[in-house]
Amino acid sequence: MNTVFTIGELESFLVAILVLFIGHMVNRYIPILKKYNIPEPIVGGLIIAAMITALHFNNITVAFSLSMQNTLMLMFFSTVGLAANYKLLLKGGSKVFIFLGVASLFIVIQNIVGVSLANLLGLESFMGLIAGSITLSGGHGTGAAWADTFQTEYGISTLEFAMAAATFGLVMGGIIGGPVAQRLINKNNLVSSYGIGGNHHTDHPDLVTYDQLEEDRVTAKSVLEVLFIMLLCVAGAKWTSALIEMVGASWLKMPEFVYALFIGVIITNFTELSRSYKINSECVDVLGSVSLALFLSMALMNLKLWEIFDLAIPLLIILMIQTVVLALFAYFVTFKIMGSNYDAAVMAGGHCGFGLGATPTAVMNMGALVSRTGPSPQAFMVVPIVGAFFVDIVNAIILKGFMIFVG
């Protein structure tokens, strides 16, 4: 008999904070985790998820109440937009399109690897696409959407595998990003142009570092002002999504966090150009870091790790090889094409995040890096914009082509 325990909202929120504390403590006592910048939410989240999984196999189900999870994600992406003033956009605009090209090339390689290995292991070709960019570059949402397509058009149920593959990618993307980037930084003696340590906000008032260790000067008034702007972005994202749904403009439909990001870009550049109000970058930094950390801890502590255990051996082999291929691609290709500098190394770590998992995982990888090695505002602008917006469009186009090829 299965026993279900439902954890209340307040208690679930407390567990989410506890996840971060556990990750911090474990990283402090296991040097290799800190050395290779394995993010604290990954460490703490996997520990809690492992405990929940152990209970699951003993017929005990623990269900968290995490209604704030999506709002926290939207709040974080609003800060990415608020940090992207036109000066930074002009400085790094071309990098967005270069990185998009790199990410697009990898999606093609990811699907070639998936389909080839599926055929080699005696599986249907489309199973290689599910273990390719459908779930790895696409994530849980894309996996669920394509599972519905396979069910409708081919009468084949792939939802469980798609969710398991996406979960596998989410975990592995968070694990390999830090080591890949740290290796590049150490091997090439790279340093941030803003320096390591110190108070970056003093020398660069507009800089948003997403460094949890940064000393920020904030006041209750400035926190409330920025929190209001962030929630305005969140509400605007939800209103925009509802409006597009209502008018049936499907060609404009995107994930809500994309709208939150672009509303943030509009607000910060309007205030910058009109000089009507100065958004406090230090508050953006603090609230963005807190929102991201809590969102990721909630996402990871709620992982159903037993879904990974249900993967068939051939499919697990494909996913493991995909992980190695992305690590090598990020190390040798992404880093080189993006400029072989410090920002390129941070972007390579980010690419590992959304190439296997999701854009928040990419940002988590980069956040763990910059906390130790110095700011990289260009990486925090380029990677989220490509990972949150452009890559989904490119992925859909490439997948359509592969479906024609394997069909």
C-alpha cells in the first residue's frame, strides 16, 4: 500500500532553502565539488531527491507544494532583462548570433548522434531523436509536446521515456558545466576583465554579477522598488501569454520567461534612455541570485529520480554518450568559436547546461563559476537570450527536417 505525504507551502519553501544550505555545506567539506564549481542547488537538490526516491521504493510518496516555483523562474529572467541595458547589448550583440550558430550546429550533431546510436543499438530512429534534441536541448516541455505527436501520429507512447531523458539531461547538464569551464579557465590562465574578488559594484555601478558572495549595498526602499519592477515583468509575461492565447496568434507563442526577459529589456532601456529613473543594479543582482537559487532548489528537490532508473540500457547508453559529446563540443568548439577568452569559457559552461538540460541550468552553471572566478556580463546576456528564445525555434525547425529524414 502506498502512503502519500503532502508537504504544505510553507514547509516546502523551508525545504527549498534547506537544499541550498545542504549544498553549501557539502561543497565546503568535499573539495572536489567546490574546485569544479558544481552548483549548490544541484548538490543539495540531488541529496533531497535521493531521499525522496528511497522513500518511493518503500511505497512512501512525498509531494511538495511548490506554487512559487514558476514565479521565481520568471522573476529571475526578468532580472536578466533588467541587466541588459543598450550599452551591453551594443557591445555583445554580435556574440548572440555567433553563439546561436554554435548552438544550432550542436543540435544537428546531437540528433545525428542520437539517430546513429539508436540504429546501431537496434532501436527505432525516432527514439534517437527523443534521446537527442527533443529532450536534451528541448527539455521537459518539448519532450511532452513531441510525445503527444508520436502518440497521435504513430500510436507509440514515449512520454515516460521523454520525461526520464529530460530529467537525466537536467542533472548531467548541471554536473558537467562547471568542470568543463573550470578546466578551460585553468588551462588557458583566463581571468575576468573585471577582476576576481573585491566589490565590483563600486568600480562598475551598472554591473550585475549574479555573484552570491558579492557585497551589495541595498536599502529596504531600493529592494521594494526593484521587486515591484520584477513583479511587473512577471505579471506582464503572464498577461502577454494570455493575450496571445486569446487572439490565437500561435506564431507569437513562446515560454513565459521569454516575455519576462524582454519586458525587462524594454523597461531598463526606457529608463536608461529617458533618464527618468535609475534601476538599482545591486538590488537586481541580489534579487536575481535569490530567485534563481530558490527556483533551482525547488526544481531539483522535486526530481523523480526513479524515472531515470526506468531507462532501458540502450537508451541510457545513448544519453551517456550524448553527455560526453556535448562536453567535448563545448570544450573544443564552443570555447574556440566564442573567442577563446574568459567569457567564452563561461559560455561553454552555460552551453553544457542548456544543451543537456534547460536555460536555468545554464545560468546556474555560470553563476557558480563567476562566484569564484569573476564577473562575465557578456555570458549572462548571450546565453539566456539564445537558450531561452532562439534555440527553441531552431530546434523545432531542425527536428522537422530530421522527422522527414527518419520517417
